[in-house]
Amino acid sequence: MPNVRFGRALYQARKSRGKTQEWLAEQIGCSKSHISSVETGARPLQPVDVRTADDSLGQGGRLLRLHRELYEPRTLDWLDKFHNLQAEAELIREYQPILIPGLLQTPDYAAQVIPAGAPWFTPEEVAKRVETRIGRSTEILGPLTPHYHAVLDDLVVQRRVGSPAIMAAQCRHLVDLAVSGRVLLQLYPWGTWPHPGLNGPLALISSPYAPDVLHVESVYLGQTSDDISAVRRYGMLFARLQADARSTADSVEFLRGLIEVYDDGAWPGVAQV
């Protein structure tokens, strides 16, 4: 479905700029019917024309990146694709039952997580990946958008990823983000049942320039889909997770309680409610 997805993105980019198909066809040097065929997914747009369309519509490389992802999938691994989607988003909704999401990690926390999941990395490779991860976080969470809504299982902030000091600093970072309003953060209580998030991590990414995307992760890879029904169903699932989770204020208080425990050099019990 690459033609369909790119066609939707081109249509939305054109409409957001208030331009007609005739205008875009003139910029590219083709017919209006050709633009119409591209936007409906009936035919692809040539790479040289994608660049012209991106420049003409002021997309800042968004159409170019999407075109590479769709038609040259081997040029980007799934983490790069996920990062590009996040960077272009207007709204990110993410659920994590295992670890702090990459965008919310502190450098010390990331330095524990990365080699734990890939013990074959050299110290130099670990340091480079930590630098990349924190750089991406700064890039995406630095501006006021995208809006970022995160639901984390209690276990995420209680898992022994590093020392109590590392966990305390990580929890403080989450509190700072939540209190500042930059991130809408909710913790999902351990004892809540039925649990709608048992299938694993997910993210729903909404962009003004492309269709909404669902991203799900398995043990070693991630997959994205812009299938309308899948996005809608998982949107309902995320809404249920938010409804059953603690409020942001209660989540902050929960984290502050954990910080006190970690500051004492101790470990919290997992089954707190």
C-alpha cells in the first residue's frame, strides 16, 4: 500500500497549504490528472517530483522521508522509521508495560537499558547509542509539539534497571516532565483488571501531513500500519488504558513516593496500588 499512503500524505500536505491540484501540477510540470492519480494511490510519484512537491509545499523534507521509507525500506531500520514518525507528529500516544519510553529516559537509565538488551555492544557503541537516544529526545520534546501522552505500567518505574540512585533520577525526570505539562503522564495501577494492555507496547502517531499510524513492538522489531480500522481499534484501546490509569496528579504523587524509597537506597514493593 505505499502508493495509497504516500498519496494521502501528498493530499493532506497540499490541502494544508490551500493549494489546488492544478497549482501543484504546474510546479512539478505534469498534468492535473497525474496529481489526482498519485493522491488516490493509483500511481507513484517519481523521486525527482517528490523533491519538487516537498519544496513547493514547504514540507521541510517530510514527503521525501516518507517516500524513502515506503519505497526504499532497506535504507532505514525500524527505529529510524519510528523516530521519523515521532519527529513529524502533532500528537504521540504511547503505552509501555516494560521500560521507560526512549523519549523519556535519562542518560544513566538509557546506559543501563541498552547494553542489557544487547550485551554484544562495545562500551563505545553503547555510549554512541545513548547519545543518539538523548539527542532525539531533546529534538522531539524540546519544542511545544508534538503533544505527548504516555501511559506506563507501575512495573515500568519499579523494575530494577539500575541502582536506586539511577531509578530516583529517572523518576524525578518523569515528575518534572509531568509537572511542567510537557508530557501528559499516567501510571497504570498494578492490580487493575481486566488489563487492556497485555499485548505489549504500542504508539499511535498523528501528523498533520500524513495518515495516523499505529506502531507496535515485538521482541526485536517494530511494525507500523496506517490501516484505518487498526488505528481506530488501538485508539479505543489506548483510551481505555487512560481511563483506567491514575490521573496525572495521582501519578506524580505515586512517583514521589517511589523517589523517597529509592533515595533511601531501597527497592519498592511491586504490588502497590
